[in-house]
Amino acid sequence: MESHWLIALDFMTIGSFLVFATYLRSKIYFLQKYLIPNNIIAGLLLFIIGTLGIKFLQIPADRYGKYIYHLFVITFIAMSLRKTEGGNSKTTYATGLLMSVNSGIQVVAGLLIAYIFMLTIEPNLFPTFGYYILLGFSQGPGQAYSIGHSWEPLGFENAANIGLTFAALGYIWAITIGLLLIRFFKKRYKLKQQTIKNSDNEINETGVIKEIMDQPCAGELTTDNSAIDGFTFQIALVLFVYLVTFLSLKGIEFILPIIINNTEIASQLISILWGLHFIFGSLFAILIRKAMQRLSWGNIINNGLMTRISGSSLDFMVTAAIAAISISILLDYILIISVMSIVGGLLTLWFVVREIQKSNLDSPLERILALFGTLTGTLSTGLTLTRVVDPDFKTKAAQDIVLGAGVAVPFILPFMASMIVPILGLDKGLLNQYYLINLAALTIYTALLFIYWRYYSKKITKK
């Protein structure tokens, strides 16, 4: 079959299962009771089909990985193009700091677990395996797939698919525990925030708005249809930002080997940068939005339509990420994947809930859900969970998590750059020494970030 039909059929399949999942959610009480999002239902159904080997509906994991990679950055760009209502940028910075600290905890925990396995039952484990908690959970399937793929030429078989498996498990962690968090806080503390006052009504449970009078506006058109459809312009703007992002990264890819004489290090850095394409996309979106506002074109961007674009790409991406779980690869590494995912998930849950409650930031439930979802299943899942209690992203939690990801970049870069160290140790025959030095340095760095976060959160709380 021709390749263009393969891509079309893949999206037809994902879209069809999203429609089917919407029907199931509207009819099955269990799905309504636990507010399970339709994208998770669709993803699990596709995962089951892939496991059963139904050929005509089966999509290979590598194709899922490519779709996830691109949909991820589209979600970021559309959210970042939205006009902000002002607010407290300090909470955005605090969110970025908290994300950075938790990323450090995930890296240190992952490397420590992997080292124990390397010393005992998995002596041939590739030395970067411990980074998968960070890559699969808080960095996302695009990052996990991209960087994992760059390890395969170095001798790490199926590294990209292992990354997708961790990302999919992260999504399951995020949604399962995230939905339990919603029910726990509602029941125990009887929250009265306006953002969740409709959580128990029929519309929220079934997920379908049948009455025309209850259907909210999706967004306003900002261009005349005789010139260009208003929604088309919003999509075109997102794609324009993505093109700017792509060309900028291609420029860096060309220049970096010239600046760095070491081909291996340059190659790893390039892979990391392409894995961070969503951050670059978000930053360029902010810059372009500000430039349009300076030129008095800011009103052409419509928040409602941008939210619809980010929501659509989010739904397709979450579905693909769940469906991409590989049973065969999971079984090959079942013990270490289980230990790493359980430890990483529990540490993230404990840390996020504890620190948000201690910080006294506004909208605590929305922030806990946004952060936990982002730091286990990436930004898309954080937004999915937030959308359950804040359907229109009216609180600042969603905005802070999107912009906070940009704030976190310089703090997280040392964790990403440190991936080179175990590989260099392996190449030089000094793996044990390089690995332990790297682990110690990252532990100290994470501790310093935690001290800074505690200081900053107390500072903004007092003010």
C-alpha cells in the first residue's frame, strides 16, 4: 500500500476509535463514574487490538512514535500562542522550578535503580537505561522516542520502543492516579471551587453535550471568510511557528558540529535538541505572539480556537501513546521497567502533593493534577487531567504548566546533557567510575534545586 494511504488510514483508525470511545463513555457507568477521558479509552482499545494481532487495525509502534513526536509540539505551540490575561509570572517560575526538582528526583532514582540492576541481574544493561523515568514520564513520548532512537546505533536495541513503552506507562500512571486524586480531594475536603462545581452533572459524566442551549462557543472567528477561514488561519499560524522551529533546529544541527570537534558529543547534543523541539516551538510561539501584538495583530489570535487545536492534537497524541505500548519489549524488561515506573510514579505523587500543599499556591487541586500529569505522562496528560476539573482552562494552572515548561528548560538541560557521561564511560572502558561520578553530581545538583525551590516558594507565599 502507498505510504500516503498508510498515514491517512492510521489517522482514520485513531479518529474512529475516539468516536467509539465517546459512545462507550456515554453508555458505560464505570467510565462515567471515574471520569476516564475518551482518549485513554481509545488508546487502551487500540492497545488491546495490537496485542491480539488484528492486522488490518494494527499500527506499528514506530509510526505511532512519529505521530506522537509531531502532535506533541503542536499542542505546545497552540497553547503558547494563546493570549495571556496577565497574572502572576512568579507562579509560572515557581511551577518551572518544581518541575525541575522533580525531574532531578526522577533521574537520580532511575540511575540508582539501573545501577543496582547492572550490578546484579542485568550486567549487560545499557548505561543510559536509568534516564527512562525522566524521558518517558516528564519529557514525553517524543523525547523518549527521539533520544532512544539515537542510542540504537550505539548498541542499545529497541531503545526507541522502550522509550515509548515508558511514556505509555507514564500516561497510565498519570490518568489512573490522577482520577483517584480528583475523587479523593473532592470526597475528603469537599472542595467548593467553581472549577469543579459541575463535575458530577450528567454532561461531565457522559462527556456529551446534547442540548444546543448548553453547547459552549468553541471560539470566535478573527478573519473574514471571503479572505481565509478563521479556523484555517489559526491552524496555519501554528504550522508557521512549527516551520520556524524546524528551520532553527536545522541551523543548529549544521553549526554545532563545526563548534564542537567531537562528533559523538555533537551527535548526542543534536539528538537532545531535536527531542526538545517542543520547548523551542513554545518559545518561538511566545516570541511570534508578542511580535504580532506589537504590530497590533494580536487580536487575530483567538484563544478559543487555539485551545481547540491543542485539545485535538492532545486527544490524538494520548490515544497514540497508549496504543504504542509493546508487549514483547515490556516482557523483555518487565522487572526493571516495573520497578522504575512504580518508584518513579510514587516519588512523583508524593513530591507533587506534598510540595503544592506546603507552598500554598492558588488552585491547589488544578496544580496538583497539572503537575502530576505532566511529570508522569507529560504536558498533554497534565492538561487532560486539568481539563476534567477546569474544562476551559480558566485557572492559571494550565498556563503555568505550559509556560513553566519553558522556565524549566535551563534547569533541566544539565540532566539531559549528563546522558553523554555514561556513554563516554562505556566508550573509554571506565563505565563504573563515570557512572558513579555522574550520579553523585546529579544528586548534589537536585538537592541545590530543591533548596532554591523551597526558598522561592516561601518568598512568593509571604508576598
